[in-house]
Amino acid sequence: MLKSLIAIVIILIFISLFSSLFFLFKDQGKGKRSVYSLGFRVTMAALLLILVSYGLYTGELGNNVPWGS
């Protein structure tokens, strides 16, 4: 459940990134839509950090490395 939620947030971040680029070219820097898209992207990034931190804290996400013992 948590992994799928993280994947959805990452997809939303990429969609916001490309929509901001589209708005930047279309409005040529005069509109506020790219700024709103940036705010949405920052919010999603903060949510992603919270979800990953929660997953690591509860043990639902592991951080196993192949070179560790």
C-alpha cells in the first residue's frame, strides 16, 4: 500500500514538472500557473519525504544494502 502511494506521488511530481514547463513556454513567464505548479510540486516532494520517512520508521520499507552484514 505504501509503495503504491509513493509511486503515485512520484508520478504526480513528474506530471507537475512537465505541466509547469508547458505553462512556462505558453505564458512566456507572464502567468502564475507555473508558480502554482511549483508550489504543488514542492508540496508533493514534502509528502514524498514524509511517506518514505514513515515507511522506514515502521519497517515497511527496508534499507538493505548488498555489501552490509
